[in-house]
Amino acid sequence: MSTYPALRLRRTRVSPWSRALHAETVLTPADLIWPLFVTEGAEEEPIASLPGVSRWSVAQIVERAREAAVLGIPALALFPNTPERLRSDDGREAVNPDNLMCRAIAAIKDAVPGIGILTDVALDPYTAHGHDGLVDAAGYVLNDATAEVLTEQALVQAAAGADIVAPSDMMDGRVGLIRAALESGGHHNVQIMAYAAKYASAFYGPFRDAVGSRGRLKGDKKTYQMDPANAEEALREVAADLDEGADSVMVKPGLPYLDIVRRVKERFEVPVFAYQVSGEYAMIEHAAAAGAGDRDALVLETLMAFKRAGCSGVLTYHAAHAARLLGA
């Protein structure tokens, strides 16, 4: 290998055109999935802990879909803020084919049929206790009973027009049940993006505000979400979900777990996505507001880090902003 001065690694960095030519990783709007929150009633409900993010009515969710299409964002991820009167211990509103989520899916597909819709399969937006599944008298989340409800939930979402169902609950075996139900129900082309390595993280707080589950959560989610100390376990989780029929897998949260993204990509060579979660988004917004960094540069650098680590795409609340920057 050449040595200095024959080798000057800075030569290719001198000019913008050369830096672009030698870039090893490329970020485009097509790498982004835009998470959106849908609500009843008001056209827009700003979320205090997520500066710049709002809950939207079904009509306004359609407008966000149109905006995404113009910006070149290929898919939306939908999350409902279920009205209080419809929350219950068994989360049965999740399987109502006329629930808020299903109406939003149908409205988007009617108005912007070319955009992809990813739907959250979990019970926390529907339960009175804020957990992702059904709980017993001791407060323990029941795996198999929950998986049965999740399967029904995925089916009603698929029937409404969802392109990707994304189980985020971390119950064992639910991917296989959902895949079998989709196949037998004729939904052969509906994808499953499994939240395969979802950690019990401190970064989820603003999201729980957005879907209305934070104040009602009893205990924590450590009996089903992963321990942040574990990496080998993540590979076992991914292997299980792929064996059961997942088309792609997700690592969540994002930046603190880029080592997991890289290990999953190298081990399995499948599409890997990451979720730049609400706490990560909020930190960037608060840092920029405090003058600790340039917002645009922070947004693009963090998203590039996901791609460099091996992500096929990133779920990020900065999707629309980043797409505008990338299209400029």
C-alpha cells in the first residue's frame, strides 16, 4: 500500500464534486418512512414533548400523505391516539374494522394509492393499562392470548389496505401466526416488518405521550421488551422472526443500537430498518433550540449513520424535513 506523500487521503476531499463522487453511502428521500399520529376530532393537536410533531385528523393525515408523495417519501407509518372511551383492558378496539387506524388507512389509500402504509400491530394504543398485550391479575403480559388478538388486528389492518403490518409487541411466536392468517385470508402480498429487536428503552417517552399511553402505564415493559445489555439475544430474536415469515426486521431504538443494526445486517443479509424514536428526535430538536448544534446538519448526519450501519430505511419524525433538505 502506498504511503505518504504518494498517498494523501485528503486529495479526494478537496472539492464538493469529489466528495460526492467518493461518497460510500447515499441518503435519499426513498430511504425514509414517516411516522404519523392520527386522532379523532381536531384537525391538528401539537404534541408538547415532540416539538414540531402533531396528531392529525383522518382528513389531515391524507394531506400528509399527499405531502409525502410530493417529497418522494415512499411510505408512512401510522399510529392511533384512541379515544379514552374506547380503551379497555382487553384492547378490543384494536380489532374493530372501523377503528381510527383502519379509517385512516382506507382514506389514504383512496386519495394517494401509490404510497405505502405501514401499520403498528400492538395493543398499547388501545389498552386501559398501557401495555402492548393482555395482562393477568398480577399484571404480567400474557404471550399466547395476546398473540391471538394481534393476529386479528393485523387482519383488519390488511383488509383496510395496509401494505406492511409491523408487530411491535415483542410477543413470542406472533409473526408466524400473523403470516399464516394473512396467507389463509388471501393477503399474500402484505409484508411483515417485525420489530425483532425492540429494547426496553428510556427513549420512548414522547411517543407514549403521542398515543396517550404514558400516564396509564402500570409498571414497565421489561418482561417482553429486550434488555439493553443484550446483543446475542437480538440475533436470536431476528432469526426467529425470519423463520416465522418476516419480510424485513427492525431495530428499535436507533442511534444507541447501531451496533445491533450492523450485526443483524452482516449475519442475515436481509432488509433491516431502524426507528429513530421519539426521544432521539426530541434530543435533536432541543439541542438545536439551545444552540448546541445546527438542526439540518444534525438531522442529515444521524440519518446517514443509519444507512452507513446497514439500514435499508429509517423511520423518522424528521422524514419530511430531511426530504426537503435532500431535494434542495
